[in-house]
Amino acid sequence: MGGRTLTRGRDGTVYNVVHQKAAEKEYRCPACNTVIRVGEANVVVWTEDTIWGTQAGIDGRRHWHSGCWARRPH
Ligand SMILES: [Zn+2]
């Protein structure tokens, strides 16, 4: 695991962001809806700021392409 950073979105939600140099398995990027292949750089994003509690936020974490996360509109 790389370092974790905190980012505040435009809506005020605080996101945890962890940069990974290489994916260990395939994930589907929620931004572009295409697959992040094994070995591809990605970021893991989640928020602990949900009405269902911290664990629900962690369980809802998503993997994004590093570029898609950087270009996100919020
Ligand atoms: Zn993507």
C-alpha cells in the first residue's frame, strides 16, 4: 500500500485516496466503465463519511484509473 491522502470533493465529502502502482486483479473503473487491467496503475477511493457508517464506506471503495481520478469533475 502506498500513502493514503485525504481529498475533499466539491460536495464537501472527504475521500481517502491510495495510489497503487499496479493492480493485483481486474477492477472496473466507475469513471470510464472500462477494465483496469492487472499491473495497471490505479487509485483506491473511498469515504468514511456515509450515513451507514465508516465500514459501509470502506466496503464501497472503488478502484479508478489514475488518469480518470485526476480528471474527475468534482
Ligand atoms: Zn477509467
